[in-house]
Amino acid sequence: MQSSDKESNQGDTRRDFLKKSSLITAVALTPSVALKAAENQVDERFAELFEKIPLNLTVNNKAYKTSIEPRVTLLDYLREELHLTGTKKGCDHGQCGACTVHVDGERVNSCLSLAVMNEGKKITTIEGLANGEELHPMQAAFIKHDGFQCGYCTPGQIMSAVACVKEGHTNSRAEISEYMSGNICRCGAYPNIVDAIVEVSKGGNKA
Amino acid sequence: MEKRVLKDENDRVDGIYKVTGKAKYFAEYELPGLTYGVLVTSTITKGKITSLDTKAAEKAPGVISVLSHLNKPSAPAYEQEGGPAMKIFYTDKVFYNGQPIAMVVANTFERATYAASLVKATYAKEDFNTDFEKAVSDAKAKKLQGQPDYKRGVEDAYKSAEVMIEAKYHLPIETHNPMELHGIIADWRPNNQVMVYAKTQGVKATQGTIANVFKIPIENIQVNSEFVGGGFGMALRTWSLEIATIMASKHVAKPVKLVITRMQMFTMVGNRPAAVQTIGLGANKDGKLTGITHSAFGETSVYENFTEGVVNMAKFMYQCDNVNTRYTVVPVDLGVPIWMRGPGEATGAFALESAIDEMAHALDMDPLEFRIKNDPEKDQQRNKPFSDKNIKEAYRIGSGKIGWSERKNKPGSLVNGQWKSGYGVSIGVFNANRGRASVKGILKADGTLVLQSATSDIGPGTGTGMTLIASKLLGIPNDKIKFELGDSSLPPAPSQGGSATLSTVGSAVNDVCVALKSTIAELAANSNMDATSNFIDVLKKNNLPSIEVTKQSQAGKEREDYSMYSFSIHFVKVKVHSLTGVVKVDKIVSVGDSGTIVSPKTARSQMVGGAVGGVGMALTEESIIDHRYGRYINNNFADYHVPVNADIPEIEVHFINKPDPYINPMGAKGMGEIALIGFSAAVANAVFNATGKRIRTLPITPDKILATS
């Protein structure tokens, strides 16, 4: 502890501040544990405690209670923490739609939402869309109409398509195209995607 | 074998994984102790790094290491003299803006990203030029021969023709932008064992590159790439960022994952090079071509040369005794280009197919009639017959479906309020390649067949096509067949590029299935069974749980006797708004002439995808550089406009679907390139037919239509 304090200068204030403040707090609480931790150079773990904030949310009907850095996006939380990698990163700027998930039933670009903004919310990802072995009608329609090639934009397209039907924006092919234009498909499967949505909307399935 | 839900035998065999999120792309593998790399990039375009301050980054929370030319993480080939000029972390030279100069490795993505922002570089700047068109017109700028000059008959014969046209066409830089961001997971394990999860169009090529750079035996390297989120050519090589990540894993002795940003997709993984082309055409008054001259300049980089087939098509696509071509490349201070779908042939076809339309107009002929009149009987360049060509039939089908008879030869004739309509046509052509590949087949007594090959699927549906070939030959339902790919330990196959996978790997699948069939027949005969016995019964009778066959397949002498190409005809109907100059594509009809269609559903999707890419090339796509700083200014999906759903009209796809008798056992030729080649010219020709305005610079944006009088 002592040596690293001496080293501190203006170049590394954030970490040292956290280190100091964590240790000050820790010393006040349980000095011996904290000091031992510092000796073992596990100050990083203390820093982590102070950088993270608690989060409770539900993903695909499963409740998660965690603590997380506020700068982690919902997308990175799903992919890197929960390993729900069906939700894709295509731009990280809300410009491509590959990361589309449902938050309380609405389609959302998960790269534009910080995980901590979703406290108490219900998230559905592509992994939560099927009913066990039984595919959601939109998933089945994407297979039938070959609404993809490489498959990378597909989870986002399907989540967006399900919402598009639910929103009622399926009165014409042109309307579907318009309301699906936030989801880019570089392989160019657009006409097939519209075919899939037309079929599901005509089937009256608004699940 | 997992249960699949194929309702239709032509459904994609891996569709179920793609619609449920279970398809795993490179960045989605969980490795114990995984760390995250983030790149620091140059903020100047040319010069030297004079200092690199990594102290703050090294001290930032969670940071494990910062790699750069200062610590030169081990890569034996880079420690030697020679080799590539741009050796990542072994050079202090900057060749382009956004070049990776350091990598931060940390225990979370967020920590690596933050720490990367703390690395500070200073530079000694040098003068640079990123403006390709400026370099083309600068007599003092360096220029290199891109391909030997070609001449048949009289040079520049068009100049003395009864009717002649000469025109210059410009293409900007286009960026591949597959939806999946590029990167790699590298895991350098003890005893120099290397495991990577890559985004690659060729697992064997990636394996070979790693072996060369790190000087370790090829068998030490395992490359996995089962699902690839699009490539369009950009994953045909192992980029320096991948080498950097492997260096990093070796250096920190932990697995490292790097996923680059969308902005970095514009600078680090290639692009379709910009081009300036001049076409001269001569014809007699009856509409027979008497001279073709195609001269092209293509962009390349200063640190590595890149060339492609820009002027190929002019040499054989039209009957003409006098043809000459020239292709020159011009280095600029940008990242090195790479083949982008259709590659150079798509660049060349925009110019040639626009010029053909211009000539038809000059002759006051229907451009379709003009093309038919100059359709070649044989390949004059190679002096060989075509193995198979059905262009006239393709014209007939496509013109009927688009409603070509509604077209008026006089531009601007079809007006409906403020909208003017027009029709355009073009040809696409690409060499029908066939390489060498090996496939292993394992036929099991449980009724299943496993096929294995180290090929790739970047989206076209490799596994689906191969499964359909095997299913047809062996009579096994395709849900009992599994085709395994994207794994460097499987029997070797070439990279997925140049529209060759179905032809190359499919032939080996064919040979394996034929061999399995004859083995079963032999076993049946030896055990006194009927020759038509089911293979399950034969294997059981012989107490064999399975039989295995591995076959290597490649083209034979037939390639010496015939000229083999795939063809496409694109018909486009557009409407152009008189006041705003907005172009809306109303209808698309693409006809593919590429032999037998093995996998009808995925083949159609490939043609649809090519047309969508063609709409982008024609109307929206352009990577724009601020030449004062040498930086891209629209390096994101909001400003670089790839077509979205609302840009795309009805697309009809038709196939000739006749086997090419010589190409391979299936009679099937590749389609990935022809789906896009020529398409942009069909749009430009339709815009001309609608408005009388000839736009020779892509993309055809409203400002260009309004500016042309």
C-alpha cells in the first residue's frame, strides 16, 4: 500500500483514488482483511467493488441479480457476461439493428442501452423466442423463405420482425420494408425477409 | 445427429441454428481466462512514430499488457529482413491513417477500450496523398502495370470506325462491410500449440499464414470458423490485426479476443479499390462491333500491391476482331484493397456495359438487340469454344419478365407525373473456376452420412449444396447427412472465393459418394446380397459400423479444350423523380446462366443478394475521404449507405438450369460473382433510358442527376 501511494501522480488518479478510497473504507470496516488484501496485491478486486453497481433484470424469463460497471452496454452484458451470443454486435452505434432485443415487449437496439438502465425490466433475446423445441412462427418462416444467408443479422431481423407484426406495421409489403429498415442485411435477403413477415402476419400470429 | 426441422429438402441445413441464435460465430466461443484486445490506431496518414507513451494504459485497471513496436512481441518471420513492409508491431512507420500501432490487452472489453484511449503517440509527419483521382491525373505520380497489355487485331481500331464512342467512368472506394465485425480469438498454448477462432473464408489459408509468420509446424495450428457472418472477399486473407492478436496471446500466455469496430472495418480489412476507366467502342452502321479499347486505372497501396481482373471482360464478351486493354495500378496512402464481390470484373463491367449501352444509343438500336448481334460464337481471346453459354435464351426470359416491350428507345419517353421511368440491361460474366479439394465421407450403419472438408460458408449455403449433391447420389434423406466445414483439421479445400466452392468441393463430394456407392455394391456382391440392397442392410450384414472414403478431386484436361464462364443478365426498371433526382428501383429481373442449379433455394437467395449489393454499388455506396487528413469521413452505417429493406423492390430470379457438360460431374458453375457483376451498369442504363442523363460516376446520387443537363 505504502509504496504504491508514493508512486501515485496525476497520470493515474482514477485507479489510485479508488484504491485509496476502497482501502480507507475497508480499513474502517475490517482493517486486517483489507491490509492483507493490499499486501497480496488484490487491490484490483476492491476497485471492482466500487466500480460496479447492482442490477436486477429478467432475461428470457430467468431472473438475474448481479453487479456491473455502469459503462457496460446491454449488448455486451448479454454476450460477454450471460453468454447469450444470439444477440449480435454489428456496429455498436445503433445503426444496423443486429443487436435488436425486446425490452418489456418493445424492440430496442441493445448496443444503445446500458445494462444498468434495464433495472427491473424484462428482456427477451432470440434464445428466448422459441417455446422449447417449437420454433416461433417467425423463426419457422425465416427458414421457409430463406430470410438470410450468413445469418449474422438474423436474430436482430427476427426480433424486429416479431415486433413489427405486433405493432401492426404489416399492412403492405412497402410498410413492412419501411418498418424493417432499421435492420441491415448485407447479404441482401430483404425480399425473403418481407415474404416471411407477410406470411406470419397473414397467419394472424402476433405472439 | 441433432434433430432438424427441414420442412422442405431445399431449406438451409444450418437455418435452425441461425434462427435460434445457436450458430456460433468466431467471437462467441467461451475460453477459460479469456482476455480482450483493443487496438490503438495511427492518427496521421504517413510518417514515423517518434514516441509512444503506454504508461497510463499499463497502469489502468485490468490491463495485462500493451503491445507495440516498442516491445516487439515475438513473431519470428517479422524478426527477419525482408517480407512485408507493414509488419505490425515491428515497424515504426505509418502507411495509412487508422493503421494499428498498439494493442491493449485487459481482462474486460470495457477496461481494454478505456486503457487504449490512454495510449499517446507522437509522430514525424510526411507529405501524403490519399486522392486516387489526383494521382491518376498526376504525370509524376507512381504508376505500375497491373496486368500485361492485351492486343488482338488493330490497336485502338475504334478511332477509325463508322460510329465511335469514347467515355470515361469513375468508381469510388467501396467497403465490404459484412454485418459481422472482423477479429479473432487466439489462444497460444504451451508447446507452441495455437488454437484460433477466426472469421475467414479459408481455414487452411489462415493456418498457413500463421505457420509462416510464427515459424511453427502447421499441425500445431487449429483454425475454427464454422459460421462466418459475411465476408464478400474481405476475409480472404489474414490481416495484420489477426497476427497482432496471436502475438498478444503468445505474449500474455492467455487467450485474447479482438473484435474491431465498425469504423476500423473501413481501414484495416480492405476495400473495393477506386477506378478510372476509359472505354472506346467502334461499330459499323449495321451495329457490328469493330473495335474495343478498355483502359483502366485501379487504386492500390504504397506498402503492398493489389491487382484484379478489371479489363478481363472486354477481351471475350463480344464478337470483335480488334481489342486492346491496359490496366495500371496507382498507389495511394491508404490501406491495401482486397477483392470485393464480383471483384475487378464488376468494376470493369460497369464501364463496359455502360459503354455498350451508349453505343447502342449512338446507333439508335435497342441495346438488347445490339448485344444479341455481337454475341460471340466462341471465345476469341482463348480461341476456344465456350463449354456452355445460353445468353440468348437468358435475354429472352429476362426481357419477357421485366416487360422490355414497354421500353422506348428514346430516353425520357415514359413519364408519369413527376416520375420518369426507364429500363436497363447488362451482362455479368465470371470465370467458372474449379480448384482442388478433398472430402472425407463416413457412411454409417445407423443410416447417416458425415461429409468433411476444410471449406467455408460465408453465407451462400455450402453445407446445403453439398448435402443436396450427396442426398441425390446416395438416396439418403438430407436430414441424415451432416456436412462439416470450417475446421482446418478436416481434409483440405481452397478458400471460399472466386465463385468456386460448389464446383470444387461439390466435385469431391460427388466422387466420395460414387466411391461409397461402389464399395456398398462390392460388399453386397461379396455377401450374396442383391446389388440394389440398402446400404444399412449391407453394412449390418458385414458387421461394419461404418465405411470411410476420402477423395481428392480436381479439373481434368477439359479445361484446356473449353472456355468456361458463368453468365448473368440483369434487367432493371427504375423511376427517377424529375425535381429531386431520386432514383427508385422499381423492379429487378436477374437471369443466371451457370449450369445446373444444385440448391435452388440458396441459389435464388444468392442472386437476390447480388442484386441488392448491385443496388448499393449503383446508387448509394461510396467511402469518402477527407484528403486534407487522409481519413474516411463516412466510416459508419449511418453515413456509408448500404441498401436497406425499403430500397429494394421485387426481385425475380430465373435460371437456365442446364448442365454444363464439361465443368464438373454436377454440371454446376459458380454464381456468387455473376449475381453482382454488371448490375450497376443495368441501373445506370435504366437511369439514362428514363432521363437521357448518362451518369458515368458511381454512385448515381440525386445531385449528379440534377447537375447533368
